[in-house]
Amino acid sequence: MNLFTHLHVHTEYSIIDGISRISDLVKSAKSKGMNALAITDHGNMYGAIDLYTECINEGIKPIIGSEIYVAINDYQIKDQTERSPFHLTVLAKNNTGYKNLVKLLSIANTKGFYYRPRIDKKILEEYKEGLILLSGCPSGEIARLIIHQSYDEAKKMVEWYASVFDDYFLEIMRHENVDNLDMINQNIIKLSNETKIPLVATNDSHYTEQIDSNTHDVCLCIQTNSQIASTNRMKFDDQSYYLKSPEEMYDLFIDIPESISNTQLIADMCDITIDLETTKIPVFNIDDGSDSWSYLQKQCALGFKKLFNNPTDLYKQRMRYELDVIKQTNYANYFLVVWDIAKYSLENNITFNVRGSAAASLVLYCLGVTLIDPLEYNLVFERFLNIERKEMPDVDLDFQDNKREMVLQYVVEKYGIAHVAQIITFGTYGARGSIRDAGRVMGMDYSEIDPIAKSIPFGPNITIETALESKEMQAYIPNYQKLLNTSRSIEGLTRHVSTHAAAVVISEAPLDEFVPLQTSSKSNNSDILMTQYAMDPIAKLGLLKMDFLGLSNLTIIADCFDAIKINRNQELSINTIDLEDNKTFDLLSEGKTMGVFQLEGSGMKRYIQELKPTTLSDVSAMIALYRPGPMDQISRFIDGKHGQIPSYIHKVLENNLQETYGVIVYQDQVLYIFREMAGYSLGEADIVRKSMGKKIPEIMIEEKNKFISRCVNNGFEQELASEVFALIEPFAGYAFNKAHSVSYALISYITAYLKANYLDEFLITSMNASINNSERINMFVKESKLNDIEVLPPDINESKSKFSLYGNDKEKYIRFGLSAVKNVGIKAANSLVEIRESLGGYKSLEHIFENIDLSVLNSKTIESLIKVGVFDQFADRTALLDKIDDFIAVSTHTNNAKKHNQTSMFQYLPEDQKVKTEINLNLNMNTTSKDKQLWELELLGLKLTINHQNEQIIKSVSDDYITSVEQINNLSATDMRNVKILGQTLSIEKLSYTDKKTNQIKPYFKSQIDLLDSELELVSFNQNFNQMDLWDESNLVVIEGYIRMRNNQLSIYFNNASKYIPQSNGFVESNKIDSENKCLVFTIKNIVNNDSRFAKLIDIIKNNKGNTPVYIRFQDKNLITYSDLYSNLHIDKIIKNEMFDYCDIDVRNVTDFVFPNN
């Protein structure tokens, strides 16, 4: 048998051109008789730990390497001469070599990065110990010299490498259709003969098996944004770039067999051991010199005394137990590191919360890290730190997102920049994305691909394979077999790298002694580097990793507390919130959960409304249940809450499930059942729970038999034990960690509490926390209107940088923030506000543009501000856009004068004699409401120039139709089967589905309708509903159908849709007005919701009866008539009314006026 080891192998972590999964490579190598395997990804070590553990598990030797980029001259030079660095294959021979490889790739990816991560020969020589070098592929330095007819130079370079590096080999590979490869190989062999430097054969493997070549070609096209049919693209011209067998390699290099045997020689030379046993937690330095264990005990005692005046024995025992476990596991430093971060946050007014199993620790509660008393909620410490499961605990911290960087910076300052890094994460091809990407590179039209992709449901574990079980997807198989097969082959492969949103690692020694580093993909914190190892390898290395997640809801809470202090002089904190507040539970019971953390989705809103929670535990359970899997148990839980007595198959289950009305909600309940029936310790039970969660049949059978046997030994009947195991088996996989659920429930409750008790502050802080998310802003605008708070467009003389509240308890409104306008940003907004305040307000257009700072505002910014109505008080938007160049000219002139400190003789003149800048506007220009709406939608993400006629109509008939999601949530299941909904149309989309009877693909339609409080999805299978006149934007439509859940959201499946025609005694459409009528027309300008002028005008009309019909016209030219009610109008009296002297209402005496056709 010919021994051979692959030494040049690319995995999926060679992002552009590698697709091999490491587990597949290792299995393939072993099945082909190889006893070792190397990976050499382009300029990184992303897969090193995965290779190491996979090879150890399979009983073959791991060889860690990389195809490194070597700068042409100097890695610090970053210009055109360094665009194409040399390739060099580098392998770690021993532990020293591994550490040096880590150093080299850290330098390459930080200091040396220029298009690619680079080092140079000087750096390579500095870290040469323990490395094996192969001369590289056709892009290596030796090959390039050969290509350029510089054989002598190539020989000199080979001799230099051989003189500097103890283990240097000439690499030779044989592939078809590679330019100059035959010439390169001939000269490589010649160099070997002349210099006696040994040859080594490699195969430039980029995929695992030959059959994978097509998948590889598809991925190449995706990464290079090209199509398979393109001729001028990056392509591997033959199918030889796979993990060939030793026999295939021997046959390929039969003329130079030593090149094959040398691969095994190198494999035998390589021997590394990576320490996966020792923890590398930083030592927490204590000023008084005491050791970490003593100091932790001291801090715990202080916290315990502060929290519990008269603690029970249960609390004392729990504290002793937790401390004992911490001492045995030697994690005192870990707990002190976490405590110190929490302490810093508290001292700097940074709101935070612990997420996950850490909330189960009484020690952390006493240290002030967590907010939940774990004994009050019966939380299991072993879910956090289990002495029987040798894993480092995880403390995941959520911080208000606008101060997360402060905490990260503190950690860097405390432990040193070399000891702290963010953690890499790898984006992969998802199910839907795989279909879209594969279809695109195959040259298919988007309209053909999109319906197929959309047929795959959303969900964290949804794959194309599982989606194909549905008949809807099966209908695509006959015609799209190639697309589906190709999509499945790329699904799950690594597509790109990014910085994990939360994960941070802190080490005892400089990180680059253990982990290769690179610059972060995030633009901020550029000094903080990113690991090349993901979360799991970091944990295996024993490094302290934590989650620092920025959470906008914590920002809302913190900002709300600050606003309450300013507005009401009340001090609030998370620790002082009343957890039994009736107003809060009333709000939840009414389903008014928009903006409430974790509870605002339409499906959750309905369940919360049905549950009518009265405790934090109720909220916690609902958060745990509202997920795929346990969702089926929600109705049982709600029934139990409202008095239905659950049945239990044994008293043991009643003891553990009474809190959740007989439903298994939490993992903790499973652990207690294991302990009480089968005698497991909680630590042992948690190990079993975790293994059962993997759903491996062999493990499930083994654990079932063990459980039943131990139950029988404890005196339980075998049949009962089997029945209980069948009951808990599915929940072991998807039941929720109770500590996590209770922690999240607390934040849910606090946001609900603030909304129920401090609505004004809650709305403003919520909108400001979502200032870059127009979808959420739109939702909060609707929420404000439902609470009689109008939201007005941004205004140059009233808007602040962010959203702000004005008025009093009787009449209040929210003004749009300037920074919420697209193309403006916080700097420009702050500048406009600061200048305005210094001037005492802007008096005119000239006043504005003579004073604004063009260093932070540009023409695009000014154009955007005009389009959304910021300057409406001075002129029409179209007229302003017409003169934008003049505005810029005025600003440029004054900015330049200030910049050069120029003065003018005119400045010494009296104010009334000074020369004034004048901008002449075309006053005949008028912007249509439609244009205003389009601009606002583009730049604000919503329309503030509202069709008030439609809104008033909808409100006037809310007793006859469903006009809000809130009304839907109050419907019974029976009433949901037949509903009539009135709303404004937003969009329509044509999709397809599979008819189950005929197995044919048929179209269906999906639309969005705007209700008073939210948008709602509409679905119809009636082909007649694709009527453009019906679905024109802002039409009023009546929808008849039934309500159901779709992707956990409310949807209306409708059978009939028609335009709404208002009744004659109320509002009528403009085209129903008799154009021959003589009339009086009132035009109300800039009307807003619940406009007081509107109500006053109606009162005047009622009290001044005569003989002339009256029409009210809004600025958007939509018409409203009250002719049936007010047909006897007295014109002389009404026009003399003093109201019109101060209201923005035009009155036209038109007894001879013919109403214009619209």
C-alpha cells in the first residue's frame, strides 16, 4: 500500500474557492486509508481546532497549516506593487510551530493586510522555528520566477529558503489546463535534482469528492458574482481538485515516487498537541493582596447580608453549596471578573441584565450581577455550573445598546488590548438564500426563483430537505430538480465572516499565544481585534468568553428612567419596580403590547390577552411556550390558569408541574423529575437532558433504558416509568431554560410597566431607540395616534435631533426628529438645532442658509429636509427644491466668509439699513399630496401627509367593521371564521402554491392592508383579486374572510374584496358629488389627525343654517361633504365668523361656482 498524506487542502474556510466541510474531509481521508490530513486555507486558521478535534476523534493525525501570502517586498508597503503577493504552503511541525503559525497569521491579518493578509520574508524568518515550508502552487515565488524565465533567480531563491528554514520542500502538483504548469513542474524537478531539495507531491484540493466539482463551480460563481454560462470568469478547468486517494496520487506521480513518500515523511515529522484541558481565565488583581477565593467569599457575604435580613436555612445551604462548587472548579477569578464588569456598569449608570442560565446562581445575585432571586423562582444552579459536566460556565450580559462600547472599552483598559478580542462568526448559505443564489448563477429569472424560495417556511432549523416534505415544495421537484439539488449542495456552507454581535474573549496571557487574530469586521472599536476561532473552539481552548449584547429595550428602559426623573422628578430603577402592578397586568391582559419586549408579535399578543397574566411567572411561562414545539401546549396552560384542573399520572409530576398547570415548560422541571423518580443528581440529570436534546436514536434508547431501570430500583412501576419518559422525551429537546425565561420576563414586565404608567416617556424613548428603523417608527406612530398623541412632520424651528414631546395633558403631540430623516444623520441634525438655539430661532429661509454649517450639511441633506417638509412654514416644497442651488450658494458664501474671518462694511450699518440676502421663489409651484407621500415614504419610511379623509372614514365606522388588530385579538375563535375588515391598501404580490387535489402550481395573492394600529397580511387564492384598480395604494377596501396564524403572525385569508363606498348620510367619495351643484368650499390646509379646526368648523356649519350646500376640502384635494346634514347653510353669517381670521382655512364664496371635476 502506498502511504500518502494530503498537505495542500482547502476547506470551506477558504471563503472564495473552498467548499469542503472539515468533518467530510477527515472521514474521506480515513476511508481512503490515510493516517494524517493537513488543511491549508488561504491566509487563515479558521478551521484549525475543528480539524484537530475531528482528526483525534477519527484516530488520524491532524496537520495544521495555511497557504500564506508573502509580500513581494515588504508587508508594510501598501501600494500597487503589492497587489499580488506570493503563495507559500506552511505547516506546523510541533507546538512551537503552531504558536509561530498563530503569530504569523495574526500579523498578516492585522498589520499586513492589503487586499489579502500578508507577511514578508523578514517576519517569516523571525518566526521560522517549528515550521515546514512547501514552495507553493503556481502563484508561489519560485513558480513565478520560472514563468518569467528567471531560472537562475529561482534557484537562488530556493537555496535561500533551504539555508534559512530547516524543513523546506519543493512542491509539485499536476492539474489540467493550468497555464505554464508543465513548464513549472519540469523546472521544479530540475531544481530538486540540482539542489537536492526534496520534492513533495500535493493536490490542490478545494472540494472533497470529484462529484462535488459542480457545487464548487456554483460557489465560485456566487462569490465572484457571475453566472455559470459566462465564459470570462474565474473557473477551475478540470475536475481534479478533490481529495484523491493515495492510489490516484501514486499513479499521477509514478515517475517521481519519492514525491509521494515525502508526504508521509512530512506527516511523520508533524506532531502537535493543543491544550484543550486547561482554563486560561485572567487572574483578578485585588488591591489588598488577598487571594481571589477569599475576596469572592467576602463580596458574597456582603451582598448576602444586604439582600437577606433574616435568611432561611435553605438560602444559607444554597450559598454554601454554590461556593463549594466554585471552589472545586477553581472559578473564583471567573466570578470576580464578571462581578467587576457588573460593578463598573452600576457605577456608570449603564443598565444591564443577565441572560441565560447564569440567573440561576445565588452567588451572582448576591454579587449584584443578576436581578432574579433564583430560589424564589426555583432555578437550578446546575444548569449554569455543573461539577459533573466539565464545561466552563457562560455569563451572558445584555447592556443598553448605546453604552455597550463603554463596557467593552473598560474591559480593554482593565485587562489590556492584547488580552481582549471580539469573536468571529461565520455566515452560511441558508435554505432560501441557497435557492436564490443557485438560481441566479444558473441564469434563472428572479420571478421564477422567488416563489420557490418563499415556499420554504421561516425557522431556525428549516432546511431545503425538510421543506421538501411539504406538497407545496414537492410540486417544484419535476421541473426544478437541478436547482433543488444544487441548492441543497451549497446549503450550510460558509459564505462570509463577520464579528459576532455579542461574543468577547478575555485571556490570562496575550491572546495571540493561543488564537490567531484579525481586524474586526465592525467599523467601530478598530483597536479591538477579532479571533479567527469561533465560539466553540474558543470554549474548547479554555478561554473565558462572555456575551456583551447591546439590547435596545434596555436603552429604552434607561432613557425612560432619565426622562421620568426630568419630567416628573421621580427616581426609578430596575430594582425598585413594583412587580405586582395592576395597571401593568391590565395592559398585558388587554393585549396592548406594542413595544413590550418579547410580547409584541400579533400571535403572542393574542395569547397574552387570553392568558391574562397576574404574575411574572405567567409572563415567563408564555415566553418559554411561544416557540415551535411547546406552542401546542399554550392552550392547556391558559386553561389551567383559568381554573381547569390538570390531571397527573403520578404525584411526582404534580409536585413539579403544578406551577405550570401540568404542562412541561422548562428544562428545570425535567431535571427535577429525573432526580425524584430515578435518583439522578441535578448535575447528572442535566448531562442526560443535554444528550437527549441531540435526538440521536441510540442515545435516546440508552437513556430511556437507564431511566426506567433506575425508576424501578426506586420503587416505581416499569410501565409508569416508561410512560413518564415518553412524556418528557420531546420536552428535553425544546423545553426552555427557566433562568433565561424569567430574566427575559423581567425585562418584558418592566417595559410593560413603563408603558402602562409612563406612556409619554415610553413612546418617545421607544421611537428614539428605533430612530433608524422606519418600520418600527411607523408602528409607534400608529400607537401614538391610538393614544390621542399626534405625530407631526419634522420642522426646522421645533424639531430636535431626536423625537420630542410637546404640549400638556389636555393636548400633546410628538415632533419628528431631524436625525430620523434619511441622508441627514445625527451630526447634521445637532448642528441645525444648536445654530437655531443660538439664533433664537430661524426667521426666514435666508436666515437659515446664511447660518447653517456646510461642513456637516450638503445638498443631499438639504434636499431631503425639504422633501419631508422641514421648511414647510416658509414655502412650498417644490418651490424650495427649485432653488436649492441658490440656497447652497448663499451658505457657501457665508461659510467661506466665516472661514476666512472676513468682515463687511455693511455690518456696521444699523439693522434696518443692512443689505439683505433675498431668494426669490416661484410662488406658483404647488407640491401634490402624492409627491409629498412618496418623498416621505422614501426618506422617513412612512407617510406623514396622510389621507385624512380615509382615516376619518375608518374611524367613523369602527363599530361596523374591524379596523384594528386590537379588535381582532378580542374576537372569539368562532368570530374569527367570518370577519369584515376595513382598511387602506398598501401592496399586492403574486405568488404560487400547489393545488393538493390536482398537484398543479396555481397562483395566489398576498397583500398588505393598513389598519388604524398596525399592518395586516392578506392572502387570497381567488384569481380575480389581481385587479389593479382595487389595489391602488390608499384605496379603502372591505375584506371578507377568516383569520388564521401564518408564520406566527395574524393573516386574513379572504374570499371577497371590494372598494368601500361610504353611506350618503356620512362621507361620500369625491366622484359621487354632483359637479353641477352650486356650493361653498372650505379648504383646510395642513390638517392633522383630530384637528381642532375641523371640529370648530362643523360646529359653525351646524349653527348657521341657510340654503347653500357646503363642502370641505383638504389640502390633498380629497373631498368630504355634509350636504345631507347641513343643506340649509347661510353664507353671509358663516363668512363673517371670526374663526377664519386666525385659522389656516380658506373660504370661497362660490354661489356661482361650479364644483370642478376630479
